[in-house]
Amino acid sequence: MKRILYIAIILAGITLPAQAQYEYTLKQCLEEGLMNNYSLRITRNEEQMSKNNATLANAGYLPTLDLTAGYSGSVDNSDSKDRATDVTSRQRGVFDQTLDAGIDLNWTIFDGFNITTTYKELQVLERQGATNTRIAIEDFIATLAAEYYNYVQQEIRLKNFRYAVSLSKERLRIVEERYHIGNFSRLDYQQAKVDFNADSAQYMKQQELVHTSRINLNELMANKDVDRPVRVKDSLIDVKDWLNFGELWEATLATNASLLKADQNSTLAQLDYKKVLSRNYPYVKLNAGYGYTLNKYDVNAIRSRSNWGFSGGITVGFNLFDGNRRREKRNASLAIRNAQLAREEVEQGLRADLSNLWQAYRNNLRLLNLERQNLIAARENHEIAKERYLLGDLSGIEMREAQKSLLDAEERILSAEYDTKMCEISLLQLSGRITTYLE
């Protein structure tokens, strides 16, 4: 009896509500996670980097302007012998200095459309950065939504186990009272105690799973205190049963982020091919500058000399042969074909995934309807068994079997609801409609 009271006290302590809990809907969880999640913040920074790179200057449209300055000096010793007089003149420590400064402008005016193609490539990479961010956001929404409903599932399962403990506790009380007056045997009493302890242990184990799911939820939302108590507003798993396969597939072809990224990769491959072809054209480069030079002489007849002025020129060239152009052209052409094949592979994979998920979704909906009917029958069966047990017309083993049938029915319907929800989340993600959870 003391052991039973001890377990009951533990269960009562576990079920005490935590103080200062935060109540969330799925939308609130998603909003907080989208704002704070570390992986998403890194992805957004990478997107900003691709935006920063998509500039005219980075593509080579703009000229370069360099400011240079320099100083040099020399100390020389010399011996000079006059041919006519055969007299040698010696100079020691002759110190000459040169100071120069200038501004140089270099500008590639034309290089066979390479600059134009590079700028288009940078713009595609910018759009691909946004696509990568979208993929990361959609993956995050799907992951957090799945964990949110997993937390709801674990809470419901905990409630079911708590109910099972209460049933076992009531049965134990009845058996104990009747055991003391001689109506039940010690075997009935021990069996009731074993069942109560087993249900209590299962309940305690479920508390651990609820705690783990809560930690995962806090981690996804980037809460610094991952142990923070969280209470969700949803007490049931709401399943959408109105999805349509045709609409989902049309939306997948139109808006799926993976398909969009595959199209962008194909565009990048075509631009790389154009960059190879641009080497078949001449290039035109312009250079201009303004410089100043000061020379100081130690023993020269001229003490110093200054030069300043403008300079400029234009260069026109054409690469006749580099040995690699034909190979690079063939490889670039193959890269375009590979990008097209990769796009077709992605589309085929999406079709297969969507078909499999749709089949699982429809089967789970049918299974869910069946399990709801089974749950009604299991509850009615349990009530009848309980009445017969109180009248002494039913054994403890049979009563336990009726209780187990009820708990199994509740567990099956909970699993069916969760599995259906997971299929729903995956279908919406594939079709690019996962953001409906933010509405």
C-alpha cells in the first residue's frame, strides 16, 4: 500500500502545471522560429551576399581607377678616366632621387559579350540565393509543423496514459477493498497491483517523450532557454481532408522551389556556354592616366627635373588560339544537357513522391474513419465491462483486456491522425503551399 501511495505522489508531482508557461499556436511558433532560427539567419545572410555580388562593377562593366605613388633613391660611387689627359676623377656618395605619382584608368569596353553574360549570371545567382532561402524556409516550416503536431500527439498520449493510470488505480482500490473482506483472492489483488505499476511506469516514460518534444520545439524556435515550458493551444490534431491531387500536381509544376532551382541551374549552364563563345570575338580596352615625376640629381649639371601630363591609349586584340576553347565548348554543351536531365529527374522524383504521399494520405484518411468507429465501440465495450466488473460478473483479466482494448483504440486513432497530418504537411511542401500554415 505504501508503494502505491508513493507512485501516486510521484504522478501527482509530475502532473503539476509549470509556472510561467507560454501558450502557442502553430502560427506563433512558426513566426518566432522564422525570426530567430539560426540556420535560417545564416541562409538569409548568404542570400544577401548573392545580392551584393550582382553589381555592374563585379561583372566588369565599370572601369578601374588606381592611384599610385613611389619613391626611389640610389647612392653611387664612380671613377672616370679622361682619355686625353689620362686624369682620373672620382665621385663618391652620389645620391640621386626619383619621386613619381599618378592616376591610371583602365576600362574594358568590349570583350565579346563576356561582361554582359557575367552580369546576367550574377543576376541568376541572386535569384537562386532567394530560391535557396525559400527552400530553407519551406523545409523549416515543414519540420517545425511536424514537431508541433508531434508535441500535440505526445501530450494527447500522456493524457490517455494518465486516464489509464486512473482506471488501474480505481480497479486496485476496488480489488483491495474486496480482498480484505474476502471477495477477491490475493492473486486478483497482486494482478491489479502489477497492472497499476505497469501503467504508472508507462505514464512516466511518456513524460520523458513529452519533455524531449518540448526541447526540440524550443530549439527550432531558437529559444535560448531550451527547457522553457511550452503549452500549445491545440489539443487535437486537425486533419485537412479536402486536398485534391490534380491541384497539388499543378501547383507543384508551377511553384515548387526545387524545380525552380533546377531551371535556374539550366540557365546558368547556358550562360557559361555563352561565356565560352565570347572568346571568339575581339576585345577592346581603354587606358588613360595622369602622372607626375620628380628627379633630383646630386652631381649632374641639372639639379632636378619635373615631368607631368596625361597619357592614354586603346588596345584592340583577338585571341587566335588558346588550345582549350574547343574542349571547353564541348564541356559547356554537355553541362547544358546535364542541367536539363537533372531538371527532368527532379520533376520525375516529385511526381513519384507526390503519388506515394497521396496514396498514404488517402489510406490514412480511410483508416482514420475506421478507427473512429472502433473507438466508439471500444468505449461502449469498456463501460459494459466496468459495470459487469463492479457486479462481480467479470474477472480482473477480462476487465484488463477491455481497458487495454480501449487504450489501443485511442492509440491507433492518434497514430492515424498524426500520420495523416505528416502526409498533409509533405504534400503541401511539395506543392509549394506549405506557407498556408502561416495564414
